[in-house]
Amino acid sequence: MIAAYEGMWNAAAAAYHNGKVTSPDLEKYAVDKALADIRATGLYYQDHGEIMSGRPTYSPTVSSVSFASTPYTADVTDCLDSTHYIEVDKKTGKAVDRGAGPYRHVATAVARYNGKSWVISSVTISRDRTC
């Protein structure tokens, strides 16, 4: 569960850093709404001529697991920190103004076991909840 969550963010960061909508590893870790949201964000950056510099940091924990039915599911809770994860204009290399913050937010994700591995099916970043 945690490996899928971290793998998803690493793959998304790689895509955004390269100005891409996706990365080779993304579909290993993200499906459904999580995958669609990451692709939509990648399209936003492409449309605005931006890439991401740096990496978000995270400290996920598994907050619940359900084996009651298949697919098995788990909830992951995180304090997602984008302090050093900066939007950059691709042409100029200059940081895009992002305001004063805060840059640490509670994120919740739903992981699902697909029969072979855990994948992330949705992620919600609560911008109104800091951590």
C-alpha cells in the first residue's frame, strides 16, 4: 500500500518534471480517478508551459484495511509537503508565483489490491487541512 502510494507520487513527479502527461511507471501504481487526476494535472502543466522542479515529500501511513470483500481496500493518510516542489516556466526556467502557502496538506488515498499488487485508485488533497 505504502509502496504503491510512494510509487505513484514518484512516477507523477517524474512526468511533471519532464513536461509529460504520464510516465512509464505511472500505471503500475495509479488507476481510475487517481490516474485520471494525475494526467489532468500533467495536461494543465503542458497547456501552461510549466514543469515541476524538486519533489514533494510525504509521510504516509495506512489508516485502515478491509479484507471484507474483493477487491481488498486500504486507506492511506499522509502529510503531503510541496514546500520544495515548485512550478517552473519551461521556457524561462523561472518559478511561477504560487503564493505564500501553506504547502503541507493532509492527503487521503484509497488503495486497492488488484490480485497482483496494491494500486492507488483515488487521492484527495485537503487544501483546507494543514499538517
